[in-house]
Amino acid sequence: MSDFERQKFERRLIVLETEVVPIDLEIVGYRDSLRDLLDPLLPTSQLQLKIAADLAVKAAARQIDLKAKLAEIAKLKGMLGKE
């Protein structure tokens, strides 16, 4: 691999590692909101299941994005010998 390619891959790795942080925090927020919405102490009639379902779908979509970025990070690290 040329120095130019290596630098290009290093820059892409830095960008991806920066991008995953807010996605991870967003998923943590969804998880915490879901836990609050699915309070086991509430009667089932008071659970806001529609909102919980919407949040779960959003969380799942973001997790797909996160996993794709993490896979690309792993691939780049392998190419750069940083496994």
C-alpha cells in the first residue's frame, strides 16, 4: 500500500470513528426511553406501546447504520494492520 493510500485510509478511519460516537449515544437514548416507556410497574393499559414501537424502529434503523460503520472500521483497521 502506498503512503497516499495509507493516509487516505487513516483519514477515513478517523472520520468513521468520529461518526459512530453520536450514533451510539442516540441508540443509548432510545434504549433508555424504551425502558422508561415499558415500566414494569405501570398497568398495561397505561403503557405507551405505540410510542415505544416507533422508538424501537428508529433505534433498530440507527443500529443498522452503526453496525455498517463498525464493519467498515474493522475492515480499515485490518487493512492498516491495527486489528
